[in-house]
Amino acid sequence: MTSRPVTARTLSRPEVRVLPQYNAGATESAVRAKFGLAQVVKLASNESCLGPSDSVGDALRASVGEIHRYPDPNCTALRGEIGKLVGIDPACVIVGNGSEDIIEMLCKAFLGPGDRLLTLAPSFGLHEIFPAMMGATVEKIPVTSDREFDVPAWCAALSRPTKMVMFSTPSNPVGCVLNGPQLRAICEASPPETLLVVDEAYYEYARGPEYADSMAVLAEQHRPWIVLRTLSKAYGLAGLRVGYGLASDPDLVSLLDRVRTPFNVNTFAQIGAVAALRDTLHLHAVVSATRRERQVFRARLAELERLNAWGIRHSPSHGNFLFVDTGRNARAIALDLMKRGIIVKPWAEPGYESFIRVTVGPREANNRFLTALTEILSPAAGVRPAGI
Ligand SMILES: *Cc1c(COP(=O)(O)O)cnc(C)c1O
């Protein structure tokens, strides 16, 4: 009699065996080493083009003497700061080791086998991976052909029992947003037993009349909800790992407290985040510089598109990134760009295999990308759009 040998794989939960791995992309140093390049720019992770406030470094240096102590497990000072900034009771604030930590907490606390989760397609990987890890069924609502939220499709999908709705606005990777009436329509279509999770990782870049005031719309709902934000993007602290959630009520926070690790946010992260949140001038400088560069970047892409040699297309974006249809295989394009020292994120999701997501960086980096893309897409033609 033969029996299958016991391996780590056979011992693992079935959900875990088939879980896709999150594609975090290549680092600058890895690309430098692999292709023997001196200068590599990374436009793949939507990091800030200006970095963090100087006050963060000062605060971190001043707190080095504290690192033999455990961090505050309740993030008291940071939650107070967030409460003040947002105008919410700190008891309704949860802090995570990045907002991805809070996405995981939400899935652990609320999702089990067979639960239905609705998200957007194309989607941010972790909006699928963590629900799938818990055995939930993930259903994705595609954006429209002009790459906006398909609100009627959302409302139709919500006519069936749904445990959780989770999407980003501005959406990653597309960059589209929901306005107030659209978000309200989705909330009102959601069954009462649906937890609403609105991921606003790019909130700071998007604020404006077209962008829903999610907290205000959700507060009308008299039901559980949470809005997620992060210090990884506009605040420039991706390496420190701090994200926060703004919840409908303290009870939701205390449920998440039960499934998180007790010291999930380290001392430096807490101290650095407080310093970053206080420097509103720096935040405004980052946001306005990014919006300006996004304009310039888009104008040059539009110029390429007008030449229309290769079928490239991009959509407007409310984030610090652009989603570009290259009209070719995106992995191949991304590899060609990498050989020229530019890291972007090729999209692998079915239906979007010709798309890359590129972060709006400093002007020189964006220009390097545009020049390289032009070369790659027209190797022999020698076509050069104006200004590149
Ligand atoms: C970057 C990003 C996050 C994760 O941010 P961290 O706080 O660094 O974990 C979450 N959601 C979306 C949509 C993002 O793009």
C-alpha cells in the first residue's frame, strides 16, 4: 500500500496551496546588479516623488534610545493625531503595519469559507489574496470600457448576499474615482449584512469636487464601514509601514484588535507617522508637485497617442500613477524598460495583459520612461514626439 508522503504542501490549508503570490516587483538594487546598470529609476510602487517630511528623520533620530522598549500596542499618540486630523474619535481609529495589515485583519475578522466578496477589476492584488486566504469567494466587477467604475454593474451584483465590499478609490491601478452620488448608490444597493471597505490609499492626491467625501457618505448609512488610508504614498513613508483605518464605531476596531499581532506598529513607525501627519505644508508640496508632473506626463503621453503609431492609450488618473495600455505584451515591454534602467509594473490580470502601471515620479525619471518607451515601441521608425 502506498500513501502520499506528508509534505508541507499536503499539510497546508487548501486555500493557501492555491493562493497567488503578491507581485511586489523588482528592487532598484536587484535591477542594477542584474543588468549592470549604474542608474535605475523605480516607477513601479507609487512611492512619493519627494519623499517624507524632514521632520520624520529628526523624530526617528531622537527616538533611537527607545528601541529596547516594546512599542505602544495601542498607538495612543498616533491615533490621537489621526483623530485630530480627520475629526474622528480615536476609539474609531485602527493602525496597521501598512494599510495592507488592516486589509488582512478585516479578512481574518469577517470572512470565512463561502463568504462572497466583491471587488474591482482590474484590482489591487491584496483585495483578492487576503479574502481568498480565508476561503471567501472573490467576485470582480470590471471597470467600464472607458475605465470608470461601472456603478450599475456594482448595484446589480449587490442584489445578491455579499459579506464584504472592498475597492480602492482612486482605484489602483486605473486611477478612477467614485463621486459622492456614485458611492451613495453603491452603499444603498449593498445588503444590510455587507461590510463596506473603502480603500483610500491615494486620498491625498484625489481630494476635490469629483471625489466622494467617503466618510460623510458612509456615515449616512447607519451600518458598519471602514475607510483605509496610508502613510506609504503621499506622506512618503512606505518603508516605515503605517496605514490606518477610520471605522464606523469602536466595536469594529476592537474586533480588529483581536486578530492583529499586539505590537503590529513599531516604535519608529508610530513616531515617524506623527511627525509626518503634522507637516501639512510638506504634504501639500508633494500633492501639488505630483499633480503638476502628472499633467506634464499625461500631455506627453497624449502626444504619443496622437501619433498613434502603436495603439498606446492611457486613462485619466486621480492618483500618483498612470495606467497605460501599450498595445503590446506588457511583461515584454516592462522587461525592455528594465534593461534600460526603468522599473514599472506590468499588469498580469486577464484582459489587462497589455497594460503597465507607471508611477508619476520626478520629471527626469518620467522623461526617461517616455524616451525609453518611445524607443521600444518604435525601434526602427525613429519617430519622436515633440518634447521628448
Ligand atoms: C499601496 C496601496 C496599499 C498599501 O499600502 P500600505 O499602507 O503600504 O500597506 C493599499 N491599498 C492600495 C489600493 C494601495 O495602492
